[in-house]
Amino acid sequence: MRIRHRVQIVGALLLLAMALTGCQQPAEPTARVTLGPPPPPTIAHTATPEVATAVIPTPSPASATTVPTSTPTPQRPEQGIALTVLHTNDVNGYIDPCG
Amino acid sequence: MVVVDAGSSLLGEYVALKSEGRVMVEAMNLAQYDAMAVGRMDVLLGFDVLQERAAEASFAILSANIVDTETQELLFEPYVIVERDGVSIGILGISDQEVLSMPATRSAAAFLDPIETAQRYVSELREQVDVVIVLSRLALADNEALAAEVPGINVIVGGKTRRLVQEPRRVDDALITEMSYNGERCGKLTVFVGADGAPYDYVQQVVALTQDWPDDPETAELLDEYRRRYPVLE
């Protein structure tokens, strides 16, 4: 079997696994990208990234796999604004998405 | 932190539909949402019903580009400004043309061009706020065009295409993201914005809303009440 064909099959299987796991899929590790060096200091205020525990509850230790404990924490900037946006979309009225 | 939804969330599933969106609005009130955009599923029962829900919501239900056909007045608030730790955040709602595709809405309103609308309101917001978030019902490719043609946007939270955008896409100074559908995931995007308005760093966590998470007791009680009120017929 050619190498390219093998790669295509593996890729398709990965995509299928991602599509099927849906509710069972654990939280993907955080994507962190540094776009460039911080700009010169000109803004006097900063906003501390908040964690709203009411919205993201602590999972039970025995079974929780959704949030990796080693989630990288953004570095608090010396200047500029740090804002956390918790977002959802297209919930379609699903009050209990995973049954 | 701000909590937002990019729309098409209030109606669809049985209890949500039977309650005309009330269960979702009450649950989102408990979760302390700040704003959501008006999407196709939200107007399934017509604009009047959604306007009733908007009056009951403690968060803003936004659309800057749906207007009354006769008066040309907006049917919903275009944007909301919230303050967090001394930072002012403008949140703008942009709907897509599908809101006029439902039987209950077909002739009920007119749709304004989303790019022109965003240009107008983002420039207005930039005079008042530190950060601009757009809750957009446009497709992902159209959100990229929105970011390219409307300067001043920091974050675009999208929907409609049901994509899971784990790694936010950057177009000019805007980050674009989207979290699949049906309440399976939420995204936690932290963005660092410099003095020039450009993001210089960000991190996004994708949270799968599985059974591993314990239910919020107050929300669980609310949902149980609605399930009793609207039992699924066997």
C-alpha cells in the first residue's frame, strides 16, 4: 500500500472519530499562539482574565477528562487588555445535549 | 469575562419549542450571558415571540441588520456595551438572511447588508469602547470577509456553519472562532489586545459539555420544571 494512501486512510479515520465522539470527546488541549512581542506600554489599565466557576464547574475527579489539568494559563500582559470570551452558538434549544 | 452566544440557540429541541424559548432564556439568565445574536432558529415562531423573550432576558438579544419593512426601524438592539474591570466591551449582533426564510418571518422584515451595517456600527463603537466583539450569523468564509472589510473588530464569534474552530482564524486584527452546535461545546477564548487595537496573543480552550460535568443545581431544577410542564408524549 502506498504511503500516500495510508496517510489518507489515517486522516479519514481521525476525521470520522472526531465527528462521532461529539459529546464524548474530551476538551481539546488549548491552542496557544504567540503572534508577536507585546507593544510599548500606552494603556494604563488591564483586565484580569476571569474564570466564572458558575459557568465552567469543576468536574468530578473520578471521571473528568474534559479539561486537562495542565491547561496553559495566558501570561498576564504588562500592558494592553486581556479579555476572556466564553462563547456558544447554534445550541438549537438543546437543554441536555448529551442525554 | 463576557459570556456570549452567536445565535440560533433559543428554539429547536422539544421543550425549548413548546416553551417558545422561555426555558433557554431562563437558563441563559442563570448562566449570566451578556448577549446573543438573532439567528434563524430564534425566529422560528416569528419576530414577535422573540421580542417577548428579549424583554424577559437579562442579556441582550442583538441584531443590527433586521428592520421593519415599513418604518425601517431595527427590530432588536444592534449592540450592547458592557464593562469588565475597567474595560469597556462593545458587542454587536449581525444576522444572516436566513432569518427571513422562516414561514413566520418571510414578509415581516427587511434585511440590511451585513458588511455595511458592521462598518457603521463598529466605527461608532470604537469611539466608545476598548474591545469590539461581533456575534455573527454569517458563514465562516463571510466572517473572514467581514474581518477584512471592517476595521476595528477584535473578535468574531460565529455560528451557522457548525464548524468546530479550535484554532481561531486571524484576519487582520480580528480573531474568528466558532464552536460546532447543539450545545456540545463551548469555547473560552482569552485575547490580549495591544494599545494599537491588534491582538498580540491569545489562547482558546474548547470545553466539551459532557456528562462528566456536574449539573448546576438551580439550572437543573429549572429544566426539571420545564420537562414536567412539557412532557414528551410517548
